[in-house]
Amino acid sequence: MTEPVVSALQVLSVRRRRLRPFVDFGPVFLFFGISGVDHGREARLQRRFEQEYYPHVVTARLGGVGAGRYRLEGLPEDANRRPWIVGADGVVRGELSEEGLGAFRVWLGGNGGKVRAVALES
């Protein structure tokens, strides 16, 4: 494992994810007498929960790290609950909750954007 790199985080954009309407057809099928086991339902509901709980997508530039999944030490805990994904061009993308985005903005205003990127095991 390589030594963590300390670098400046430059925020490029913060946007709110738009969600498609979620329709669960299971009760409709059950009403008409069509029964069965929906094997992918739990995974779909978990993905939907994560999309609703982490609606903000933050895109930033981080120098000196390679592509992969990282934990950015120096960020508030609320902003660091999910891994940050760094692309090949050094652009980092993270998904934040409402609380995480608020903590991230407060941290960014007072800290100057210095973080230490620590690679996560894949």
C-alpha cells in the first residue's frame, strides 16, 4: 500500500440527483393472482434507499492520486461515509447526504480543501 498523498481538493460542481418515480408492481400482480418470488427486490430497494439518502453528487479535482476508491481523511465524518471514486483524469466523485453536504460546505469554507487520500481495499 502506498503512502497517502496530501493534496488540495478543488470543487468543480455539486448537483442534486434526479430520481425516476419508483413503482413496486408486486402488490398489483398479487391482486390479480399472479404470485412468485421477486429475487431482485431487496437489492432494488437498497439501491433506491441509497439514491434517496445520498442525493447530492459532488465532483472535484484531486491531484497526485491514481484511479480507484479512496477515503479522504480530513473531511468531516458525514461527508466521508461513502467512498470517493477517482477517475483516470484525477476527477473525484462522491455521493453525499443532506447532512454530509452541509458539513462538507462548512469544512470547505474554513479549511482550505486539504485532504489525505487513503486507498480502500477493493
